[in-house]
Amino acid sequence: MSNLYLVGFMGAGKSLVGRLLAERLDRSFVDLDVHIEETVGMAIPEIFEAQGEDAFRRYEREALAWTTRVSDAVVATGGGAACDAVNLNIMHASGGRSVFLDVPWSVLAARLGQDLGDRPMITTEKEAKRLFEARRPHYQEASWTVALTGRETPEQVVSLVLEVLAGVSCAT
Ligand code: S3P
């Protein structure tokens, strides 16, 4: 079986849900940002600060390419990873599939509230909302979208993703 990539905006729950999903599917779990931090030897905010966004995006693409050599994994991507056609192609070309965790902006804004300023890419809510709106069409290019209210528990989100996957395997 090929990799399953979770995509979506910061605060959507990709890492938490990904870890649980991997457990349920008995697959290995890769957190792309953790892999980048381990490979580069720096925390993500430090990479942004010392080397800039372009360098981070290069590491992100290299990390995605690396995941294609790991089979059967659930991969939680960073919020910008799927907003690039080349990256999405890397995920899908190797037979991988992607799931967009579609959480409404109001919920994401509340979740990100305390972190604004600490995270790379966003300093104000207005800026974050603009970024979210610009990115959402890219996330919708994922193989599947799981529409969430944001009130689900992580376990419920896992069940919804599994339902989508089960529907696919029944139909084929
Ligand atoms: C980013 C999201 C972060 C991380 C980096 C850039 C983005 O990951 O990859 O700070 O551009 O949205 P999370 O979505 O896991 O917070």
C-alpha cells in the first residue's frame, strides 16, 4: 500500500490525527516537519529565521521526495507542503493519496490564536486568514476532502478519514 498524506492548514490537526490514524491502520507515521528538523538539525522557526522560507521549502520538498521511499506510511505534512503542484505530484506520482482535513477558518483562528507571532508565516489573524483563503483551493486538489466542523475529537476525525478510505476500497 502507498503512503497517505494528510494536508491542510496549520491547526487542522494533521500531526495528531496522523499519529492516531497510523496506529489504527498499523502503519508507520512520519511527521514531515519533525523529519525536516532532524535532517537539518534545527527547529522549524530557526530554519525560517536563519535561512528564510525558500530554504525551508527546499527542505520540505526533499523531505517529501524521501517519503516516497518509505512505503505504507501515514505522513502529516506542514501547512504549506500541498500548496505547490510539484509537491502534490511527488505525493501522488508514487501512488500515494492525500486527504485534506478541511476545518473552518473560525475554528483554525481560535486554535492558532495563542501561537500567532510564534509561528513562521503568520503574525496577525488577518494575515493568517488571507493565507488560509489563498491556500484552500490548493488543499482541495487533494485526493479526498474530509469536511470537519472542528468540534470532532481526534478519534472521530480518524473514523471519518477511515470512512472515506473504506468507501474508496468498496468502490474499486
Ligand atoms: C507551515 C506550517 C508548519 C510548518 C512551517 C510552515 C506553513 O506546519 O511546516 O512552519 O507554511 O503553513 P504545521 O501546518 O504542521 O503547523
